[in-house]
Amino acid sequence: MADHGLERALLELRAIAVPGRRRPRLQGVSLVLRPGERVALLGPSGAGKSTLLAVANGLIPPSQGSVHWLGEPRGLTPHRLRRQQARIGTLWQDLRLVEELTVQQNLNAGRLAVWGWPRAVLNLLLPLDTEACTAALQRLDLDPQLLGQPVSALSGGQRQRVALARLLRQEALLLLADEPLASLDPRLADGLLDLLLAEAAAPRGLLLSLHRPDLAHRFDRVLGLRDGQLLFDLSPQQLERQQLAALYAGGAGP
Amino acid sequence: MRLPRPAAPLWVLLPALVLLPLLLLLPAISHGGGWGLVGDFAAAALRPSLEPLVLGSALEGLAITVAMALLGWAASLGLGLLLGVASSQLVWHTCGGVAWPAQLIRRLLALPRSIHELIWGLALLQLLGLQPLVAVLAIAIPFAALVARVVSDQLDALPVAALEGLRSAGARPAAALLTALGPPLLPQLLSYGGYRLECALRSATLLGVFGLGGLGTELRLTLQSLAFRELWTGLWLLLVAMLLLEQLLGGLRRRWAMPERLNLGRASVGHRGRELLLAGLALIPLLVILGWWIGIAPASDWRWQPLPPLAAADWPAVAALPWARLVGNTVLMTLLAAALAVGLAPLLLLLAQPWGWTRWLLQGLWALGRLWPPPLTALLLLFVLQPGVLTGALALGFHNLGVLGRLLLESNDHGQRGAEQALSCAGTGPRMALLYGRFSGLARPYLAYGAYRTDVILRESVVVGLVGATGLGSQLMEALSAFATDELLALLLAYALLTLVGEELSDRLRRQLRGGARPLSPGPAAATALPLLQG
């Protein structure tokens, strides 16, 4: 893919297929995501958006096609796969923080991929790396006083930011987000989207699934996914009304 | 400098710290004489004796053990249900308007419950002589008291709206109780009853080890005559029987939509009701046939054995027993065994991750632990260790590790795995992801169960009394065989008091652990289900 410029792609999917129970969840999906790119993934529910993100972060291995990370094929040994996953951060819809641990312990959990056992255990005993954790919180406009609080004591908006701060702690190059705005009120949703777009400046990249076409103009590229297949891959300026209509036509499926 | 404050995932591993002093002490109490024997024992596992005579007698022993377990279990269920209804405040309130008789019956039932089935067995053995009925009664009496407590707890915790509705519509008390409380109680009772059957099989084997007949007796005799190949014939058979029973009960639980052990929410038996009734009816002739086959004849069995002339009670001698040391040793052994079992299960789970053949290895080890009666382990340990508290604790710990490990693995399989998945998708290794993502949520319900288990181990500590110097248990064994009635009574009372205090303490600890559980923890139902996991 030399014609895409000098910069190495963060993530490249080539003709990905994932089988499903009745019909394929993904079929022949190819895409390239370069540093600095902020990409929105649109599509009706059931189109395969979550599956695509799960292939990207390594949760689901595709049955066909290949995944490349920084030009290398996806790790074939568990060790190599983990090394690649360490740079891919996922903002889960249900956040998946560890409720019983403090904010600081949760932030440091983002480092577990590179930490050895001594630090991993020490993190459960003492507050570790307070400076880095404070910096991550401040960057997201959170009060550093929260570091010692258990996650279960936080409000919904605070939890979302803590989950994002964990991705900063992880030093992820690629940010994946599965409908992060779905359950938020408009004000919180705008705030979170601002944060995500700001954090995704080069060398990072962002792939975010969304069911609000009205926000498409804020991204560099828009992908349309329907029935497991990519319908379009365009800049928001190129996106036309009838393409969106075709994407959402007739409910979830044919 | 702030003090280190362990977070939830470490709580479950902290009890395993007991391994350190234990490993330091082990060389001091090992005498190394019997390593050859232990080797022979292990080698014999692969070459059990298949001689028709040995196989036949082991099979017959197994059949007798299963029959005793079934009969004792059925009797305890029937009796326990009656006693449970009789000790329910709600029932007394509805029928008579007063609640104090319920409290009274409940208090009285604490005594049979606090005495282990082995003591019941040995005492009845002296009174009734050696006959199958003894083992059946020994299982039925304490189990009935346990079932009664669970039934009354459940009854009193059920919502009363339906009952009040029926009552105000003029229904008679008994009919109203049965209609309103029967359906919600049934699945809980069935699930718990199935679990009690597993316990009954373990208890019947244990009673056999002490000479009450069946496979347990064969196991002990073959172990003591060092006939390891014959011993393994019996053990493999028992293992097969135990795993079959566990699978069968698990299957029935699913088929009849009964709640899982760590997830006893509301569930109804639904359209399988008729099948359930048929199964219950089919059980009755089976029980009668089994009873006839092992030779229970109620008319002739109730003949008291002539007791040897009792010596006059010598209370000063009883008071002069080293009570502090006896109680201290019993408590120490209990805590050691509990820490070993509670701490080792998650530690081994962590080491066995990621799953593969290691999971099978763990399951096998835990099945052996459940199968192997603690006194047999203790006897085996005596080949290489000196008798004492540590040896007893190791034997009890191994057995309870089997019980706890299975429960942990089950809840691990059924729980939520979101946080663990998120961590492993960010490149965290499978062990660290398990520690951070799963153990955090499991910590409270698991430790609450561990607290309950400690209470069970305290009661159980009497069964390793035969390896000597283990506190109240061994003293009790001596008093039993010496017909020292005064000493026996005092020891029984002490044991009962100790277990009641232990029960109260573990109840409090559990309530505390439960109180702090977050509403969405992987086992919210687990906490409410814990009282149901008796045994």
C-alpha cells in the first residue's frame, strides 16, 4: 500500500471475514487507518460495527483475511499478539473498569501489558506512579483527588473519563471506541467526543462506531457498514444523502 | 509512608501466606521413614487390582455406601422439611399467632447440628451395635437439623404478600401456606437437597472409614494392610460414582431449571412439575428395596446394646483435662486447614491459567480431594509425618480444597468476564487479567463462602482425631472408646459450644463481607445463596 503516502499505516485489515450463526458478521472488509486519522464507523444495529472493532483489538480472530499492525502481520504467537495489543486501546461501551479497585489502580492497570509481576502486585498494595496518573486525570479535567477513590463511587461521567484516562496510561496508539456516546446526554456526549478527537492527534488514530450521522462532519473519514460489508469509505464532504439513506434503508437487514 | 493496603484481588490470595510457615515447619515434623510406601501408593494408582474377588467386594462396598447415603439423605430431607416448617416463625405466626415456639425449636436444633455425623455414628454404634441402621441415622440426624435451618431461613425470607392475600380472602392457614410458599420454596429446596446428596455420599464413605460398613471400611482396611492396589480399586470406583452423581445432579438442576449453587435467585420448576413428581415417587420403592437389601429391619434394630457398667462420674478429673490446649489446638488446626483450602484454590487457579491440560489437572486434583476422606489422608500422611495438629490440618485442608476449588471454578465459569476481557485485549497476560479482572469481583462472595467453610471445618475437625494430638477430636475419640461417659459428655458440650461460637463468628464475618458487596458484583446472588451451601 505504498501509494498511501510515506507514513506507515497503524492498522490495516485485508478482506476480513467473520462467520456468524445465520449470515456472516463480516465479509470482505478491507480498510487502512493511518496516524492522525479520525474515522467514524456508521451503520444500523447488527451491521457488524462491534465485530469490526473486536477484530481490530484482537478479541475476535477473523476466519479469513489478515490484520496488520504497524506493517507487521498480526501476532501469531500469544506473546507477539499481546505486544501489539498493548498499543491498541479500547473504550468499551460498558467501560469495563474494575469496580473494586481505586481510580489509580485502574489507571495503572493500563500498564499491565508491559509491567512484570512485582509491579502488578505492588499496585494492589500501594499507590504507584502517582505523577503519571495525576497527569492523565488532569488532561481529562478530572480532580486528582479522585485517585484514591474506588471506581464504584464515581458518577457516570467521571467513570467515562477514567476509562479514557486508562487508555492514556496505556499509551495506546490506536483508540477504538464502541458507541461511546450511546448512553450519554447530549452535553456529556459532546464533551467526550471533543476529548476523543483531541487525543487522537498524530501519531495516534481513532476508530469510533457511532449511530449519529449528524456528527460525521467532525471526522476525517466515514465508513458505512451494512450486513457485514463496507458500503462506503469517504471523507465527510464526499458523503451524500442517498448514500446515508441506503445505509439505513429498511431497518436492520434485507 | 503510607501503610500497604491490599486491594480486593489480593484478599483471596492472602490466606495462602500460611504456606510459608507451613513449609518451614514440615521438615521438622517429617520422619522420612515412609517415602517408599508413599511411592508404592502413588504407583499403585495406575495399576489397581482387577481381580474379580477384589472388584466384587469393592463394588458391593460401594453399593452399601451409596445405599446408606441415599437412605440417610432421604430421611434427613423428610425430617428436615418437617422440622424446618416447625421452626419457621412465619408458619407459627400464620397458624397460631405466636412465634416463640419457632425460636425454641430452632435453638434446640442447634445441638444436633453442631455435632458431626461421625460422633453421632460412633455414639450410636455403642448403643445399637454394628448394623447398617447406625450409619443411616448418623447421617440423617445432623443433616435433618441442617436442612431444617435452611428451610426455616428460606421460609422466613420469602415475600409474604401472596400469603397475606390468600389469608385475607379467607383461606385456611395450612392451605394458604402451601399455596403461597410451596412454589417459591421448591426449587431452592431441590437444589439444596441435591447438594446434600453429594455431602451424604462423602459422609457415608467417611463413616465407613470408622468401621460402620461399606466401601469406607474396605478403604481403611486395605490402607492399613498396605494393599495399595486393592485400595485404588475402591478409590477409582468411588471417584466414578462421585463424578457420576455430581454430573447427574448438575444435569437435573439444569433440566428442572433449578438455581445453580452460586446463583440461587428466584426460579420456578415450571412445566417439569410432573416429571419431578414421578422421580420422587420412583425414589420411594428404590429406598425400600435398598433398605431391605442392606438389612435394615426397624423392629429388631431398636434393641439397645448392653452397656458395660458405667464408672461413677469423676468430675474433678474431667475438670483437670488440659482444656486450654485442647481448644487451642482444635482452633489452630481449623484455621490452618481453612487458610490452606481458601488460599490455595485461587492460587492454583492463577497458576493453571491459561487453561488447557492444566485445567483438567486441577479438576482431577480437586475431585481427589473431595473423594478422599480426611482421616484416610491423615493416615497416609502418617507414613512421612508425625501425628499432630499440622498433619490433621493438611488432611482437612486437602479435602476442603477440593470442595472450594470446584465452587471457585464453577463461579469463574459463570461470572461476568468484561473487565478481564478488556485487560487481555489491551495486551495483559492471562494470569494478570484473571487477578485484576476476575478476582476483584469474586473476592467478597468467595471469602464469605470461605468463612462459612471454616465453620464446617471446625465441626469436621473431629474426623482427624484419630491421628492423635489434634485437640478435642482425639480426646473425644479416646473417651468414646474408653466408655468414659463423664469425660465424653463434657467434651461433647465443649465441642458443641465451640462450634456454635464459630458459627456465630462466621455468620458475622459473612454479613460484613456481604454488606460491602457492590450491587453489580459477579456474584450478588452468591451472597444471598451462601446460607444454602451448608455441609
